[in-house]
Amino acid sequence: MKKNNGFLFSLPVILLVLIFFVYPLFDVFRISFMEWTVIGTKKYIGFSNYLKTFQEFEFWQSLSNTLIYTIMVTPLIFIPALLAAILLKSNNTRNSILRTIFFIPCTISLVASSYIWNWLLNDSYGIFNYFFIKMGFVSEGINWFSSTWSARVIICISVAWKTFGFSMIFILAGLSSISPDIYEAAEIDGCNKKRAFFSITLPLVKPTLMLALILSIAGSFKGFDQFLIMTGGGPMRTTQPIIMYINKVAFNAYDMGRSAAISVLFLLILLFVSYQQIRLGGYYDDD
Amino acid sequence: MMTIKKKNITKEIFVYLIFIILSAIFLFPIYWTFITAFKPSAEILKYPPRLIPATCTLDQFNKLFTAGNGVFLQYIKNTVIITIGTILLVLFIIIPCSFSFALLPYKGQKIIFILVLSIIMVPFQSLLVPLYNLLTKLKLFNTKIGIILIYSTFFMPFCIFMMRNAFKQLPKAIYESALLDGAGDFMIMMKIYLPLCIPSVVSCIIYLFINGWNDFILSFIFSSSDKVRNIQVGINLFGKERFTSDWGIINTGTVIAIIPTVILFIILQKYYVQGMTTGAVKE
Amino acid sequence: MKKTFCLIIIVLMTFTNVFAQGGMEATKESKPVMLTVWDSNAGIEGVVNKFNEKMESEGRNVRAKFELIPYDQQVPKFIASLNAKTAPDIYSLDVVQYPYFISIGAFTDITDVYESMPYKNSLPKGMLPVGSKDGRVYALPYELDLSSIIYNKDMFRDAGLDPENPPQTWDEFTIACRALTKDLDGDGVTDQWAFAEVGNSGGGYMFWFMPWIWGNNGRMFDDSGNLVLNSPEVKETLQYWYDLIYKEKVVIKTSINWGSGDRYNAFVARKIAMYLGGNFNISSLQTDAPDMDFGVCLIPRNRGQNASFAGGNMIGITSQSKNVPEAKEFLKFAFSEDVLVETYAPNLALVPRADLYDNKYYKAIPQMSIFADILAASRTPVSLKYNLIYEPVLYYFQGALLDKIPVNKAVEECATEINRLIK
């Protein structure tokens, strides 16, 4: 290895990473062992923030809300994405227009999509309730956010609408990387379309599928905007995700120490998911 | 022969019809928000709602831009400044860094690369408290620079990965022969390598723009005044107004927030998709 | 490897410290005095502008600048700024927050300003204790919000009710509600509702539901600050609201998930006949529903007296202000007759001085005449940890009204939870 400017070239990035990533990463662990209510002094109190968190019903409630949401929204994103990717695989004008259309909601923000859906579903002036009344499903406007499960379903539908195009593009990229020669060879060997899909396409595209799945799960775990805007966590905190809880403990109850402890727990849970993302994404395996 | 062809045409028409209906339903939410933004206030709260507005006006836009002494314009300005600042800062620091990762090995480089990539693994949502602590200490809380630095840190790993791959794909011999001609590393990067990697740079820019423009939680937590808040937080402020809830203003704000990203996507689709799917397919 | 890592961390820590100190030096104040004024209410901008005009005409190098703080962020942002030592000079903050911030010393003693005010006896007496501690004054009532009921007089007439005699007791209220709930087009579905109850915000329950509890002789805290929420009076009040929804069927059920803006919209769209609003709705109703004949009345009582929640903002000087004399001058200026009447009264915002209520702007609007009475009936609960009350109140009261928790159990568990939190 001869001497070059490599280190100098990466120095700004190294500084940024150290100050805004490595230091906070250590700090979150440090703060999680402290009693610190923003105003006033900090003092180390061992594991009591963690113990307090484990005893808090709201913590388990928020965690299970996040899990339920992830379990509900993942198939809602994934199945349409897989279907769309398979149907729109071949390149022609119709397919590329449809791909574009399906991808448009991915480019808008969660804030925007949440308000769009809130307005569609408004109990008094929303167009969806009007359709439902006209079709005779309901007799009067329903407030979809006043019961736990309808609120959850609505949030999942709006997020699936917004993000499924992303998974679709992802899977399409994986599908298009399969060389057509393989199919030709299979056809010569007398393999029909159905078998070709299950024994050639699926195994070859599996890593991409897994990565898309992991990305979507990680995204669901980090959900916050859609909950804050669509339900504010209600009714009775049943749609309050863990990030909203972290945020509330820190910036509404000013209990920075406990918020850091919850953050650490969240981080540890998510680390497993994220590790799979890095592994499947092939970020490391080049040299 | 004829009947088969006829059957095919009917089938084609049928398929197209289904696709048209499907995409119409799919885009209906966006359509509904758009036309609400152009309805007069009285019509917005009318029941039954009208699918096609009886009259089109710019009242809602007028109301949105005059509310609170034009604070919404300020939000748009902030968002543009912060997004462009992030793009410039990230490009400025990651291009040399990616170049070094691709062509200029040094001791400990691998660890730094892993460190950069581990940012992808650690969700910034779990670092809100320490980041808040850090920004307060650095006197960067509620400043555009503070938000730019945080955006840069957490949005750059993907770009580094993308640029490094782009640099790596070019033959190493170019670098070696240029070195023999007496060119410096910086000149080689700027004059030879970078021009060949422009598509990747464009993808990075789009990726950063979309992420910066659409961010909510970071701006929500690390800004406290109208001088710093971005457009997404601004819409939420209008939406969470205390004693009124003006759906005209909310829908209009939403329309303004989605137009830039949608247009950018439609114009630069190819780069956009490339940027978003890096890492999906192993080359 | 480990060594390198440790080294990096040490370098890093040093860096952050250097930055921190560098930053501090950079923010040394410049010569001209600049007062920062925070408020969740944009109205004060007019006061700031008038103050700046005055200072300019007097040739003094003192200016004020205004920053709007969104209502739901006024506490987090204040905490953040106190922590970062960037608190404003003057803060007009929600009245209920003062006991806590005064107790941690976030506000400066302004007893001398209060004593020097010739009109100090016209300031609302129900609110003054909230801004005082141990006989010293730290904050003064400034922008008032009073909870009340706003009703549609045309709908009263159509239902055979006297629009000039709105219901004063629960019994009268129930009777009026029955008459006001109608199926206008005869399809078996109610399309005009009598009333909408508080929905999805804890602050909303405090501001609009608490006066019903007071009107039934219930309380949240007794005089020595103990929680007395767990009482038959409170349970009875919540049961009354529950019955209005499920027994009388006169309250639109979806309203349990509404915000105050949704109630306002429903009233403007003539979907409901009465709603829980306040003085802050009067001027916007005039623009949004110009042809509606509406009235304002007190929240009905049962066993106690008609009551209203005296909310809104009190104004004080923070303890981090470096320009206390100028800030005091600003305060005195902000309370002067000209400034109050010409800045707030034209927008029908309530001014804090009772001696200014017969100004020409209020007199021009018939609906404003009742607010002097409402002000006299109003009160503010005092709690050091008021913020922590919101969550349980919302959780249990909304839970009871959504029929998810039995009423008695909701009140009992709410009291237990609040006690646990404020302990």
C-alpha cells in the first residue's frame, strides 16, 4: 500500500460521522443511565430507567402497536407489489406507463399522503363515506378513526397505497436481472411457464425479495408521521407506535433519560432487522 | 385465423379497460386533493361532495399564502434552502470520500467504510435524544445549518455506496496511467472520473432532494421557529390549528408539497429508479 | 484496534467541547436592545409593531421582535430554550403552565409592574393566583379564552325554542337537545344534531368538560391541592355526557373523535345546533357563516353554578432576559388602554382589563355582550404538573364516551393514574 491522499479525501465524511453519528450513538447509551429532565442536573441512576420502562403499560402497548402494524401492513404492501411486478415485467408502453402511475405516490411525503387520506375519509365531508352511504354499506358517515381496528386498517391501507410502488420497482429490478437465456434453455428442456416461475424465477429473485421485505419491515418499525397525523395515537393510544412514545417521553414529559432507555431498546430490536438489510443488500461483499 | 385475431383484440381492449379503471382508482386520492384545493371554501364543506367542482378558484391558494403574514412562503423557502444546502454539502464531501474508497486505499479504510454503512443500520429515530442534546450543545438547535448537518449525516451513506460503486466500475488502469502522466489525485477525480459518473451524481441529487423535501420528524423535532421549519411541518401546523380546521388550506398545502417531487420523478424517472434501487441487484 | 477507537472518541469529545465554547462566544449580544417576544397567539404582533413605532419616534435603540410558537409546542419549545439558554425576554404562555415554570424559577418577579398599574383591580381575579407565588407576582393575565356554548338561533326558532333564552340547567339542556335533533329529509337518519361533545384532546376535556363538572359542584383539586376527581359529582357529570350520546341520542357520535376545528366546521355546515366554543370563534364565524344568526351562552349547570374555564395566555418576563427594565416597559405598554383596545378588540379577542369591555368594537357585536358575565363566572385550576393531567384525562374520559370503559371505573382509574403521575 503506497502513500496517497485517501485519508485526506475521506476526512470530512469521517468528521461528520464521528460527530453526528458515533458520538450520539454512545450518548444515547450514556443518557439512558441518567436521570435528566432537561432543566436541572443530570445524575447516573443505573438501570432504573430500563426497569421503569419495563413496568410501564404504555411501553408494551406501543411496542405491540408497532408489531401489529408491521404484521398488518407488510402483506398489504408486498402482495400487490409482487403481483404488479410479475404482471408489468415485460417492457412495453402500457407497462411503463402503469409502473410510473403506481410509483407516483412513493414520491410524495407521508405527511401529504396522510392528509390526503384523512380528507378522503372525513366523517362529515369525505367522499368515501358518501360512496359508502350511496352503496348502502352504512347509513351515516362513519368516523373511521374512532375504533381501534378500523383506524389501524385505514393507516395500513394509506401506507400501502403510498409505498407499494417502491417494493414493486425493487422486485422488478431483480426480475429484469435474470438472463432470458435461462428461460430459453428451460423451454428447450420442456419446462412449462408455471414450473419455470417456481423453479427458476422465484429462487433467482429470492435475495431481492428478501431485501425488499426487510426494507419494508424496517420502514414499518420506524413509522411515526402517518400515526401522528392520521390518529395522533388514538383512540386510547391503540395506534401509538414506539417512535411516538419515545418522542412523547422526551419532548412532552421531558424525561430524557427514560426516552433514551426506550430508544436503546428500540435500537436493539431493530438492529437484527437492519443487519439482515445490510447483509442482503450486498453492501459489504465486493473485495 | 380471423376469429383468433378478433378474440385477441377484444381481450386487449378488455385488459386496457381494466388497467385504466385500476389506475383511475389508484390516483383518485391525489385527484380529490387537487380539486379540493381549487374549490371555493363554501363548496368544500358541502354535502354531498362534488366530484367535479362547480366553480374553480384560487381562493384557497390566496388564503394559504396570506395566512400568518405569508408564513407558508417562508416554509417553502426554508425547505428549498435546507434541501439545496444538504445536496451541496453531501456532494462536496462524499465525492472525494467515495473516490478514496474506490481507488485510494489507506490503513483503516475498511473500518471507516463499515462505520459509514452502519449508519444505514441504526435508525436515526433512536438517536433523537442524543442528537437534540448535541445540537443544543453546539448551539445548532433550531438552525438551518443544524438540520443540514443531520440530514447530511443520515442521508449520505446511500450516496457514498452508490458513488463508490460507480467509481469502482471504471477501469483502474485509467487512474494509474493518469498518475504516470503526473496528474494529482484531485485532478484525476475531477477531470477524468467524475464526468464519467454523472448519472450516479444525478441519482444522488434526486435521492437527497426527495429525502430532504419529504422529511418530517427531523424538522419537527430540531426546529422551533418559522425561520427553520420545513414545508411538511408547516402543513401539519395548519392541520393541527387549535380552534379551526380549514380543509381548504390543508389540501392546498398538500398539493404544493407534492408537486415538486412528482414532477421531478416524472422528468428524471430513470435516474430516480436507479437511485432508489441501488443495492437491490448485485452486479 | 481498540486503542484507535478510544482515540477517536477522545478527539471527538474534545471537538464537541471546542465547538460548544466557540458557539457561546459568538452569541454575545450586540449593543441595541432587542426584546424577543413569544406567543402562541399572533395578535401580539400588533403590540410589538406599535412598541417599535413608539421607540423609533422617541429615538431610542430598543426594539421588540415577535415569534409565533404553535400552541402544542409552547411548552416543549420553552423547555428546549431554557435548556439552551436562549429563552425569550417576554413569553405569553398558556395560563395553566405557569405554576410549574414559576416553581422552577423560569420567570422574573414583576410585582412592581403589577403594583404600579392604576387599573390592577380590573384584571381577572380568578387568574391572578395562577401567576403568583408566595405573594409575589410573576405573570399577568393577557389574552383570555373563555369556554362557552355557541348556538344557532335559527335552529332554536325552527325547533320551537326561545333563541333569547338558551338552556341554563342540565334539564333545560336535555329538553332543548331533544327538540334540536332532527331527521330533516325523513329517511330515518338524523341529519341535524343538537350537540357535539369534546373529542380527541386532553386539553379539550379540561377546557370544555371541566366547567360541566364545576357546574355540578365537582372539582379536580381541593383548596390544598389534593386530587378530588374521584367523586360522585364527577361521575354524575360524565354519566350525563354518556347518556346524551347513548340514551338520548342527541350528540353526534363521531364527535368523540373530533378536534375543536371539526366541531366548528360542523356548526358552520349547520350539522349541529350547539357546540362548545368560545370568544375566539366569534370573528371567524362572522366570516365563515355571514348569514347565520348565532348566540353565545354559559355552559349549563346542575347542582352548582354556571362556570367557564378561564384559559388563554398570561404574560411574563423570563428569568433569562438580559433586558429586564426594557421588558417591564414593554409590559406596561402592552397593558395600556390604546394598545389593548386598538390591537385586540377589533379582532374580537378578549382584553384582560374588565374596565375596557364597553369599547366600541365589542358594543358593535351583540354576541360579545355576554363575555363580561362569563369572565365573572370563570376559573382556572392550579396544578404544578398540569401537563401530565392531559394524557389520563383523554384516555379515560374519551374511553368512557366511546363506551370502552364503564363511566365509574373510568373516573376512578383516571384519578389513580393522575395521582401516580403527579406524585
